[in-house]
Amino acid sequence: MQPIPSIIDRALAHVQALEAYVPGKQPQEAGWIKLNTNENPYPPSPRVKTSIAKLTGDPLRKYPNPISAKLRESLTAHFELPGADWAFVGNGSDEVLNLLIRVFCDQEKSGGYMVPSYSLYPVLLDIQNAKTVVVRYDSSMELPVKDVANCGAHIFFLTSPNAPTGVGIPADAIRELAETFPGILVVDEAYGAFAEEDAVSLVEKYSNLCVTRTFSKSHCLAGMRIGCLLGNPDFVQLLDKVRDSYNVNVLSQEVGLAALSDTDYYEGVVTKIKQTRDFYINEWQGKGWFVYPSQANYIFTQPVNSVAEKGPEVAKSLFDFLRGEKILVRYFGNDPLTDSFLRISVGSESDMLTLSEAIDQWLKNA
Ligand SMILES: Cc1ncc(COP(=O)(O)O)c(C=O)c1O
């Protein structure tokens, strides 16, 4: 008798070979300071609370609006785009990225991305069993525009400001790429609200360019899973063909609308985070630590220990020490461009103070 193949053996070969994305740790127990997943330390706008309280009965009983119509309208008004058909709303911007790959990538039509950048892109491309193209930064972390323009990818994902470095891609570089790269260009602006420049205003001019945004970072709503694509209606039409029928739940749609209506509140939150960020960039530079110029809500820095050593072991040592103090930051030890750095999300003033004291403690012992 033939042995019965296992369930695993029956899966598609590329799925069997997949390495799942590993998100930053989300400890369930209290007492941790979380500076590892770039969440916003502040609560969402009070309008969010009110909108949740109103949602009972019928709206919960019925399916949500399938295209998140009001949110599309509100987003396109907010970003001053020509009409509601210039926005697509997803279950977090991760879903939008996934759907873009579903639409544009396969074994022939490749997806490209920078290293280092958001480590989800290769996973999503592997899930689709798509061909991938990688372009590397050097330690300047300046976008090598010509390398991207000539990389041959069918669609290319740029992260701006980049993760994990925080370095922003100048709008001029995006413009040049949109004109010289023959493929489709996606600018992932998950941290765009903290940046000095953005590419949203370019999507009307360049039909091969779209931008993704999220409510997770600047709008303090990572738990609600709301993201969007801003781009010409062709992108939106294609994504509408491949999404789940009701991809954004009713609560997320309402909360997204409430958040978007409170511009003043969120401008305040973003300003506060940028001030805290710049304070600590200054502080760590003062200790002689190299810091990339961050335009995001996190800081990518190369720790130096008390005997002036730096490098992967030093970074890992601080990472482990902080973990022992119940402070989570992020270490990317898989690449020489990142392995002597830590990425630290900008937290509340009190969390950053605790972090700073822990670093001083480490410096006494390291
Ligand atoms: C560069 C980048 N893009 C997209 C995302 C995903 O955001 P969302 O919560 O909207 O799925 C993240 C989250 O960390 C990110 O760092």
C-alpha cells in the first residue's frame, strides 16, 4: 500500500518552501515598553472613540460597504486628488501591497525592492511565487536611482521614508524614476506623514506611479488595519477585481473616517513625535553614535559601548540588555548594512526617558 502523503506534502511546492514573515514581538503581558513595531504611542483622536460608541445594531448586523466608499471620498478630498476613484482602501497597507503583487507579479513579471527596506515585500512575492529583483543600497542609504531605473522589474516597491533607516527619498528622485523606469512604481509611504516630502502629489502626473499609506502609524490605529492606495483609477479598478468582497470591516471604515476628520489632533501628534525623535537623535549623536537622518517615527542608530566599540555584537548586546529591562526594540542581524544598528520606535516621552536611563545603565556595564 502506498503511504498517504502528509497534508504538508500536498501543498504547492513554493508554499512548502515559504518562510513566513516574522513581525516584531507583541507581548501579551503588561509591563513591556514597546519600541519595536513603530506603533504610535498616543491614543487615537477622541472622535474615534465616539464613532465606535455609535456603532451598534444594524451597521454591525449588515455587511460593510464593499468599496469603503465614504473613506475613498474622504481620503481623496484629504489628499486633494481628482475624485473618489483615485483611492482604494485595504485591510492595512499590507493588504494593498499584497493585492498589487497579486495583480502584477508572476514568474515572468517580477517584483523589485530595495535592500534594506520593508522585509514583507519578499515574503509577499514568495507567496505569489513571483520572480524577484533586488537592488541594494550602500551605506549612504541614498537611493541609487539609475540602478532601480535599469533593474528590469515589472513593478518596483520603494519605501519612503525607508524602513528601517528612516531616510526619506527626495521627491526629485521619485520624479526621475517615474520618468526613466519603464515599470510600475509603488511608493510605500507608511511613514509619509512624518516626512518632509511625499509622492502623493505626483500620482496625477505619472500614470505608472502609485502611493500606499496607512492609518497604523500617524493615526494611532494599527489595531484597526486601515491602509490605502492613492493612484489613478486604473490601479483602483484592478485592485477591486482581486480583493475580498468586503475587505474592510464596518468598524474600520467608520473609525478611519472619524480619524481623517480630525486633522488638528493628528498634526499635534505628529509634531510631538518629531520633536521627541529629534531630541533623541541629538542625544545619541552626542554620545558619538551614528544616526541616519530620520524622517519617520523611528531612529536607526549604531550603538557604541563604553570602550568605543561598535558592530553587530555591540548592537546585539544592547538589544539583549534592553529586552532584559522589558524594553523591546528591533535588531536586523541578517545584513551587513543593518547588523550593527538598532531601530528604535519613537515612544512617549516617559517611555523614551526609561529607555534612555536603561541605555546609560548598559553603558556602565558594557
Ligand atoms: C514600510 C511599511 N509599509 C507598510 C507597513 C504595514 O502597515 P499596515 O499596518 O498598514 O499594514 C509597515 C508596517 O510596519 C511598514 O513598515
